[in-house]
Amino acid sequence: MTNRWQKDADGILIFTGLFSAALAAFLTVSVQDLKPNPQDTSAFYLANIYQLLADPNVSRTSILATPAQPPPFSPPNSAVLVNSLWFLSLVISLTSALLATMLQQWARRYLTITQPPRYSPHKRASIRAFFANGAEKFHLPWSVEVLPALLHLSLFLFFSGLVIYLFNINYTVFSAVVWWVGLAGGVYGCITLMPIFWHDSPYYSP
């Protein structure tokens, strides 16, 4: 049991590391849409300077009395939604990595406590049964099953943000990605429902 937990935690840590790195690269680009672009501010002032120079009828007094100000910045709703989904996905992924690390520590502690070399086999069996009951009592197997579910949720949030992000950039790329995400989502739904209708199905999802 503990060996399976450790192997699951190892796989989750590897996946979350790669996924979080890729997601961070996307966020580096998308987070710029939440901040005002200095080039837009410079372009605004340059346009005003050009208009003032092109219109000789404008007096310097009126210019000083009513200085031009750039319009207040408001990020697009799509940018806010995309970054919200991706940041939430990143946080969930890192939380999964933290829980996987803690799971490895729990498994090592469980092995250390339940297999003391200085005790007799009967004593070790009693200790193992005692802590096995404790693991069931505090739902430790359930916490192990939660880790893949968190990763799946993180992926779904990322795909949702990716679809919205591409919709506002290029329709052709958006269509290709939506087609694949829809296909993958359909397969995932079938895998989830198969054990309900076919009890001998080897496929399973959290």
C-alpha cells in the first residue's frame, strides 16, 4: 500500500513540475494584458503633441489649463477571465505537488513505525494493524485519491483558459484546439462513466 502511494506521489510530482513550468510560461505572456501598456501611453501623448503642433490656432495658455490625460486603463474581460483560470490552475497544481510531497513523508513514516527491526513479528503485526486502522479512520486512502482529481481539475481550468485565450487571437488555431479539447473531453467522460455501466471495465478516472 505505501509503495503504491509513493509511486503515485512520484508520478504526480514529475507531472506537476512539467505542467507548472509550461503554465508559468503562458502566464508570463497573458499577465501583460492586465497591466497598462507604456507604449499606449507614449502613443497617446505623441498623438496629442502632433495635434497641437498641427493646429496653430491653439494657444499655449489653453494647453496648460487643460492638460491631456490618457484614458483610464481597464483590462479586457477576456484577459481577466483567462488569467483567473490559469492562476487558479497553477495554484491547484502546486497544491497537488505539496500534498504529494507530504504523502511521501507519511508513507516513509508509516513504514518506519510499522516495521521496527528490534520487535518480534507478532509485535510488528500488531503495530501495523494499529496504524492501518488509524489510516482508515482518518481517511488517508481518500486523500491519496484526491491528488489525481486535483490535477485533472487543474488541467481542465488550463484548457478552458487556453480556449478563451485563442478565441481572441486567431480563429483557425482556436478551432483546431477546440476540436482536440472537445475530443479529449468526450473520451474522458466515457472513461469516467464506463465503470458505472460495465463493472469489469479496467478504465477509471477520479
